Amino acid sequence: MTVAWVSPEPSGIIAPQAVAQALDGVRRPEGRTLVSVQAVNHETGVVQLLGEVARLARERAALLHVDAVQAVGKIEPALWAEADLLTLSAHKIGGPKGIGALAARPDVALVPLLHGGAQERGIRPGTLDPIAAAGFEAAAVGGASGPARQGPVAARRDELERSLCALGRTLGIEPARNGTAARAPHVSNLSWPGCAGSELCAALDLEGVAVSSGPACSAASAEPSPVVAAMLGQERARGAVRASLGDETSVEDIRRALRAWQRVIERFRRSLK
């Protein structure tokens, strides 16, 4: 098996022409080629150009897999309508943790990684958790209207970023936004020059504000974000802090977070002198 990795642009976008070059470099006439792309990046919120990527994949008889975990319920599903395979997770749309799905077009044959009973049509052995499955279904039905509710979330995210940039200017350490392309409404990622993102996150945690310097799956690590590093380099990644908002994030939540940010940044500014 040949694997080709495509690096992101500084904007966070995976350039379609880079995908085309990778496809042309690894395509094998005797086997299928699979293109796997995130619909929305979990650290920056950047939305990928899936329509163009899908066209390139079709032209080369390749399958397209879309990781829509961060996109479902936030972005209109037309974004990934041309995917051959789709990954999603229940807890990202308000369902229970521990259950997800790989949806495939009827003409895509899946080869099982584990073998056993045929009760899941030979795709996987074992018995699914019926309570988790029912919760997943309820979340999926309720999440269908999610994109229509994202306008206020985006407005609060933008207000948070504007206020943090204004605060940074006042204190002499204005942050820079990571991901300048179109974004999903619920993610903000800013880099603070001269500051360690992991230390800012720890200080904010003590103030009651939950943010991260990378993905949730590496919360115990102080390593800089590999996503931001791939886009903009290690130094930019070192000062990155990500905040996520939800439907229930209120204006008062934003104000409380900003007051905490001000206290933390003022302390960091004094320590930098």
C-alpha cells in the first residue's frame, strides 16, 4: 500500500491541486485509491474544499472518505454530499460517547478488520450497545436542524476573537488567528506571541475557563499543536490556544471568559518583562 500525505496551506486549506498531484503519484491501476479528508479541522475550524476534491477523485476513479465528525450539525450536509464514505461521532452532535458510524454508499464494499459472527452483515463481530445506538439516532434526528442554529454561535465566536485581539493590542501581545480560510462557527484558534499555549491553558483552567492548546485527544501533552505547526511552523504552534463554543454558550459566558483572559494575560505580560 502506498500512502501520500498532503500538507495544508498556511490558511489551513488542503489545496486541490496538491491532492491531484498526490493522486497522480500514487494511483495504481490494479487497485482502488482512497482520498481521506476532514470536512472541518478540529483545531482551527477550517472548512475544506470538498466539492473540488470530490471532482478530482471522480476523475481518477478514486473513492472519497470524509471525516465529518466536526462538521455534522454545524455545516450544511451539502458540503460532503459527494463522499463515498463518511465518518461521524455521536457525542459531537449531543449523543452519547463511545459510539460512531462509518456510512458508505451501497456500491462501496467494506472489508472487515475483525471477523466473527455475521449478525452485522459480516462487517464486524459482537453486539452493539442498543442504548448508545438509540441515543445516536435521537441526536442525529435532532442535529439535522443544527446548522440553522449556528449563526449566534459564529457571532459570539467572532466577538470573542475581536475582544481578545483588542485586549492583546492593549497589553502589547496581540494574538494572530490560525486558519484564515472559511471556518465552521464553533472553533477559535489564536496564537499568542511570546507565550506558551500550554501554560495559558493551565492558567485559564484555574480561572474556570476550559480551553486547549491542541486536540482533546492529546490533552495530557504539552507538545505544540501539530496542525498549527504544519500550517505555520513550530513557533506559531507553541503559542496556540483553541476555544470551542456550543449552542448553549451565552453572551455572559463570553464576558466571563474575557475577564479571565485579561487577568491571565496581564500576569503573563508582567512575567515577560
